[in-house]
Amino acid sequence: MFGSGLNVFNLKQNNIRVLHYTWFAFFMTFVVWLGLGPMMPFIKEALDLTDQQAKVLLILNVAMTIPARIVIGMLVDKYGPRIMYSCILILGGLISIAFAWADSYEELALLRFLSGFIGAGFVVGIRMIGEWFPARQTGLAQGIYGGWGNFGSAGAAMTLPFIAVSVGDTEGWRIALTVASIGAIAYGVLYYFIVRDTPKGSTYFKPKKMGAMEVTSAGDLYFYILMNIPLFLALGVLAWKLSPAQMGMIDQYTTYVIYLALFATYAVQVWKIWQVNSHVLKKPVPELHRYKFKQVAVLDWAYLVTFGTELAVVSMLAMFYVEWFDIPKVTAALLAGIYPFINLFARPGGGWISDKIGRRLTLIIVFAGITFCFLALGFVDQTWPVAVVVGVTIVAGIFSKAGSGAVFAMVPLVQRRMTGQIAGMAGAFGNVGAVLFLTVNSLVDYNYFFMIIGIVAAFVFALIIFVLEEPQGQMVETLPDGTVQMIDVK
């Protein structure tokens, strides 16, 4: 496929089968998790929700995924991807069923917040694919995993509204989400029995310490502490959105308690980071074992834009078409479904191009496209032809999804034994972007929402040009018996 020597249809190869089993696991998590977007017009009408109530549910849907991806990234490095993916599918499906049959808005809000947990499944597959494919194919393999799995949001948009309509009345959306959730639970059980964590004879590398990512210099230690701040700020923004100053869903006392809890949790995280890494201040890490945390940081910010944009746009696009262009709900869901549909080729394409021309150059190209397209959408108004708006949105989506593929073509090449943690942090920043952009969406008109995405993309574009470095040489990994193994990242 794509001239890479990777034949994704050769099911006789164990790694190809694992690729297909794993992207479909990711697909099912996205059907359940991001099915909320295309179903929101139905939920809003059936339960008579206000615009702000609907938009808050969309924000809540992505908030829990921020801490969940960090935690799951640590757990997958320790326990392996097979058991972690099965647990996420089963538990996430059960929470989704509870949401589907909730009656009050308070129950809907709480359960949708908890449903964000299933969005952490993406991190698990990054480690699984990284174990089964060599570096020269990792861009394309990760792109197929991410792109075809991300197609779950399009699959939800193309099926769940039709199930809801066929059932009719006010219960259709409940049946649609329940059917999707049962499918996720069943596949979670199956996945446990059909995959292994590594190819036969391979070593599953684990971090030396748990609780925080390992860094290899004093400067990186302080940088890592600073890079955790946006993760907690995003949750603080969510609390503010629910406070009396905005939605009034929680009282001022509860708001302050949440702020205090977030600050305390951040303090605990800083202490854990210090506990794991303070040794670098006393004894320098040998050059052979070092990596540059700035690589992780730029990839985090890049994914904030690429995947954060995807989550935000796929969540609001159906409502945007309905409210600004007066399009019927099912038609709007189908048009919105085009945006995630292009994941089928755009994200694998971004990974493949990254394999061919380099990780950094690919990110430069795609971020130029993201910046231009979203700045252009910032000038959209209700007089624009729908076809033009859909067309520009599709082009913007191609660049952003290719960018996601390029980001995760590079993630496994930073430090292999910490791939889960690095992927977890990058993935969490993707959800920080989603919370940021969806909060903006709840405060301003849709055109300003697009404009702000373009401005943030321009900032990250500059980081990629001036800070990011192309992966070079080899990674060093220590085997369980203490011997050293060199892994080519080319």
C-alpha cells in the first residue's frame, strides 16, 4: 500500500491482522464516544435542551479524556495494550448505555463526562502498533490505525441517526446509542482473545519508574513540569463554564472546590515528576540514553491543533449546518460525517508521507494548510453557499487529519519504552485543544470559532519550523537482563 512494502490486505501476516483488529477496536471507541455529535440534534429536541446545555454536553464529552489519556498511557506501558483496550471498550460501553437511559440533565452531564474515559483507547493502540511494526513502516501503520479508527466518528454519523429515525419518537436516540455500546462491549471481550502484546519472541519494554514520564536533563525536568499546566487549565476552564458566571450548573462554592482540587492534583503531579526525575540534577544521564523533551512538547502542541480541531469540529458541525443554513437534521449529520470520513485516507496519507519525506517537513506542509484553511473559514457567513463551506471544511480536515498522522508517525520514535506515556500526553493535549475550541464555540459565533483555530495553528506552525528536530540515528533500549539494544529510528 502506498509503495511502502506494507500490504494491508495480506492477512496471513500476524502484524497485519493485529493492525486490523486494533484499528477496529479504536473504531468502536469512537462510535460510542463521538456518536454524541451527530446525535445531539436528536437529544436536544427530545429533551428540550437549550443551546448552551447542548454545547456543554459536547465539552463534557471530551474533558475526562484529558486525564484519562495520561493515566492510560502509564497503565498501557506497565500492563500491555491487550488488556487495557478490552477494559476500555467494556467499561466505556457500560457507561454509554447508562447515559443513553438517563432522564435528568444532571445525569446526562455526569455520565457524558465519565464517557470521555473511552476516548483514551487511542493511546493503547499507538503502543500496540509500535510493538508490531518496524520504524520504517510505523508512519503508515500508525496512520492506518488512527485514520481508520477515527472513521468511527463518521460511522456513527452515517448509522446512528438512521437508527434513531427508524425507531422514531423521543426514544430513538437512546436505542441508537445502546446498540453502539453493546457492540463495543462485545468487541472488547473478543479483542482480549485474538491479539498478543508483542510478536512472538519480542521483549515488551517497560518504563523504569511509574507515575510520571522520565526526562533526561535538568532543563527538561522543569519544562515537563510547565507542560503539565495546560492539562489542568483545560479542566479549570470547564469548571468555569459550568459555574454561576456562565451556565450556573454548579454553585460558586463547588467551583472553588474544583479549582482547589485541580491545584492540589497538579501539586501532587509535580511532586511525582520530581520523585521520578530529580536524580538528573545530581548525576547527568549518559548521552547515549538521552532524548529531547522539546520534541514531545512540540508534538503535544501540534496534536492540540490537529486532533483538538477534529474533535471540536466533528462535535459542532451538524449543529452549525442546522443553525446557520437551516439544513434538515439527518442531512446535516451526513454532511458533517464527510469530515471524519476523510480519515480513511488523510491520516494514513500523512503517516506515509512522513515515512517518505521526513517527519518535520510533513508537519510543516500540513500546518501551512491547516492555518490557511481555518483562517479562510473565519470569514464565513450565512450568505456563503453550503457547497463552498462544506468544500473548504473538507480541505481543512484533510490537512488536520494528515497532521495527526504525521504527529503519531513521530511519537514512537522519541523513546520506545515510554511510547504509551508520550502518546498519552500528546493525546491529552489533543483533548485540551478540543475543550479549548469547544469552549470558544460556546462563547462566540461559528466564524470566530474557525478564526481562533487558524490563529492557534499559526502559532504551532512557527514552533514546528523553529523548534522541532527531525528524528536522527538510533534509540537505546535496555533489555530486562540489563543488556543494551540499539533501535534504528530511520
